[in-house]
Amino acid sequence: MESRIWANIQERFADFVVLQGDVVHKLRVKGMVKGFLFKRKAQGVLEQLQQGAEPKEVGGTLETMPAGAIVKAEVSPGNGSLTLHSQDGAKLDFSTPNSDADVILAAILEKAGRSFSPAQEEIGAVEAALPPMFLGLIAGLFWAAVYDSASKLAAGEEIVVKGRRQGLQKLTIWVADLLGYNGVLAIGAVLGALLLGWLVMRLVKRPLRTVWLPATA
């Protein structure tokens, strides 16, 4: 049986979506090693699938969903992932590195045995808040390190660079010396206000994602 295969190979895991007839399989393969060695293993799995091996025969965690059981499908705002919902409440998702989730979904829905119509819906509150919160966490940690250096410099303390991440320590000292104590406080306030404004904007006017629902007569 001819199959269509899409792969997402990362450092420690690989996901494969196999459209086999009118059945969708998602296979996740993990490894104890990472990087080049794991990617070689994942490439081997991909080659087995391309040569006609059954998904259940190549190892890994397997999820299966008949295309005819799909009652709703979603594509993320950036077209980087898709989610399938079946009539029994099961869910199957896949992230693609090629921003072609809509193309993959179109191929799957062709096998559903009925037509689907696209619509737009707002993403959830948690999903909307994640980007500002993630960026805020990273920026907050860096600002805290710069603030610590600025406080020590303002107090006339000598800062000794040692241990791991010495390059990052030198960077925080340089930024603290450049901005000064008051400058660091001002930058922190502005950064916090911008992140809060971005968060509020995304919660009030949430990004839209495309969903596909069975077409009504």
C-alpha cells in the first residue's frame, strides 16, 4: 500500500506521520544518545518507512487514527503544527519543521471520505500567553544577572569572573558598566512594561488559527 510520510527529526526525538491508505499513523522515536548519532538512527527509521515497513514494526510509540474518524482539525497560526481530533475524543498532533502543516492536513482530509470547510477561531488563553511568558523568563533572567552586576559595581565591589559561562558573566558586567545602576533599573522597567503590554494585547485580541470542520449540507 502506497504511503505518504512526513518527518520531524530533532536532537533527542523524531516524529513521523505516515498516511497509509485512509489511516493516519504518528510514530515517535526517542534515543539515549543525541545529535548526529540519534539523527542517523532516525534517518534509518525513515528509510524503513519509505521502503514500506509497517509503522508498528520499526519501534517507538505509535498513535493511529482513521481519517474517516476526524471531526475537527487545526493548524497553528504559524503553520508549523497540526492537530487532529477524532469522534471518540482522541487527539493526534504533529509539528513540522517546514511550515507546511496546511499541506499535510489537506492530504489527510482527502482520505476522510467527506468534505471539510475551513473556519477561524481564537487560540486559547494559555497558548496566547506562552510567547510573552517565555521571552519574559529569558529576558528576566538576563536582566537579573545584569542588575546583580550593576549593584556590585555601584557598591564598589570587585566582580570575579569564574566557573562556567564566563563569557556570559563578562557580558553582564559589560552591560552593567555601560548602563550604570540607574540605567539598568530603567531598562528593566521599560522591558517589563513592553512584555506586559504584549501579553495583555495577545490575551485581549488573541491570534487566530484555522480549523477544519465537516461541511454542512
